[in-house]
Amino acid sequence: MTVQTTAVVLLLVAAVVAILTQKVGWPYSVGLVVAGIILSLLPFPSQITLTRELLFGTLLPPLIFEAALSLDWHELRRDLGLIVVLATLGVLVSAAITASGMHVLAHWPWLSATAFGILIAATDPVSVIAVFREAGVRGRLRLLVESESLFNDGTAAVGFGLVMSLAAGGSLSGFDIAAAALTAMAGGLLCGAVVAAVILSLVGRTEDHLIELTFTTVAAYGSFMFAEYFHVSGVLATLTAGLLMGNAGGLHVLSERGRVAVQAFWKYIAFLANSLIFLLIGMQQAQLNYRQASLPILAAIALVMAGRAAAVYPSCLIFVRTSRRVSISHQHVLFWGGLRGGLALALALGLPETLPFRGQIITVSFGVVAFSIFAQGLTMTPLLRAVGEIPRRAEKSARTQPAAVE
């Protein structure tokens, strides 16, 4: 079976799963993972496998760009302080708790435990945004969850790069680590801004909606590749490009037909990327031997949840006496909505072969992601209903819409 045939079959499966999940009331992402597991048990010779290159270079940029494109900067700016704290201090605290626990409980060396701690610390935009859009959540809560997942994604990627430098034999002082992190983040923001500026200078010079679509595609992938070329954060570059395109006049200078086409196009691309990611996660899940790593997986799940709690509740406490305080019910949603997904797996699959316990780290990462998708994904809508974010009468319809459908 060729790559093209495999892709067509996977897209057909994704479309059928979208219909079935609406019938049975499952979240779309969960249905896709189940479908992927079933496919892996059938004589289906897939030519597409889950790799770091596929996730990081092909599927992640459009998802980040589409999510950033729809973020309102004026709303984001009001909560930017809280989001930055969650996406930096929160990620570091979570990573430290997980790494320390895996060193003690699973007896992993510090380098391996730290690599796992940082790659699993960030909530993944692919999983988080998919679940919240399926649930039909809007308002400040959705803004906080989605934007935090986008920003802490960049923090985790930068931190992971630093750990990999240490794994390669590098020697970094505390000052070197701080300087490298700031350079990677600032460089990513700058690369995204440069690409967005170039595209914004061109996008208003045509009324051909196909050319306008092409410009936005260049912005999404070009910003990511431009940043990666300079070894800075591609995630933050694409996030910046999406924010600028969506808020600095990019969509407003498009022709009327182009504006409609761009919005529909990116929703469709997000739907395709989400579908492929969750199907491939399911296909990979069934091929792993969880029995030998069951205890490390259980320990990791407990530590990851403890780390998430230590990231969310103290960070929100900092703002308790300000106008940006977060209600306790929304804090619970931020905690339980910290799903892990494609980003963690992309980073895990990119671990060097020489890293001790590499195989077990990958297996444990898949185990944590499986818990996140099934346990947290299936209970997210009831939690949102319990805190009043979804009216009871709207629960079924909101819960079963595919991720890219608003």
C-alpha cells in the first residue's frame, strides 16, 4: 500500500469516525484513537507512521497557526500575565516534580528523568484545543486554556532542546541555560514577526482568494522553518505569525471572498491534522508493550497530575487579589484540562538513541498520553457542565462536534 493510498484510507476512516462519534456521544479525538487501535490490529499495512518529523514539521505548525489566528489579542493581553506565569513557571515546576519523582520511583538517571519531565510538562495544543472546541466552550476559560497550551508548548520545546544539549555532552552553566532559553524564545518571536510582516505587506495587493490562501500557508510553515533554521523556537514563531495575521490587519485586508476562504481553509486543515495525529497515536498505542512498563506508567501519571496541580493552583493564587483572579471552578478545569498529546510524543520520539532508558521513556510517554485522551478527554465535558460552562441541553451537540468545527 502506497503512502497516498494510506492517506486516503485514513481520511476516510476519520470522516466515518466523525459521524459515528456524533451518534454515540464520544469526543471525536477519543473515537479516532480507538479507530487507530482497531486499524493496527487489522491487516492494514500503513505506510505512514508517527515520527517526530511528521508531527513537528508537518502537522503541528498548521494547528498552532490556526489556533493563534483565532485568538483575540485584546482579550489575550488582559490575561497575558497569568498566561506567561502558567507557561513558564508552571511548566518548570511541573517538570521538576515529574523528573524528581521518576528519578526516585522509576530509578531513571537524572538526565533521562529530566528529559521526560520537560517533554511531558506542557499541555499540548493539539489535544487541548480539540477537546475544548468539541465541547463548545467559549469566553475567558477557553482563552486561558487554549493560549496557555500554545505558550507553554514553546517553553517545553525550548527546555527540551537545552536538555538534549546536555545529553549530547554539552556543559552549560546556569547563566548559559538562561541565555540560551531567552535567545530561543526571543528568536522565535522575532522570526514569526518578520515572516508575518513580509506576508502582511503582500496580502493586500491581490483580491485573488487562492493567492491569499497561499500567503497564509507560507506564513504558517515559513515562520516555523525560518525559526528552526536559526535553531530558535519554531513553535513560538508560528504562534507569533498567527497572532499578527489575525490581529494586525491580516484578515481585515483580505477580500471578502478571501476572508471566508481563509477561515474555512484553516478550519479544514486543523480538522485534517487533528484527525491524522489521533489516528496515528492510536495505531502506535497498540504496538507498544505496556506490561513491562506498567509501574513506571502509573507512577508517571500520578506525578504528571501532581505537577499540573502544583503549576495551576499556586500560579492562580498569585493573581487572587487582582482583577484577573481565576475562580476555583475554572482552576479545576485548567488542572484537569491539561491534556498531553502529539507534542510530548514528537519530543519523545526525537530522543537520541544513546539516552539511557529511551525506549521506556517513549512507552511511558504514550501511556500518559493514553490516560490523558481517555480519562481526561472523556470526563472533560461532564466537568465543564458541572461548572456551568455547558448548558445541559447543549451538552450532546457540543460534545460530539469534530475539533475544527466551531
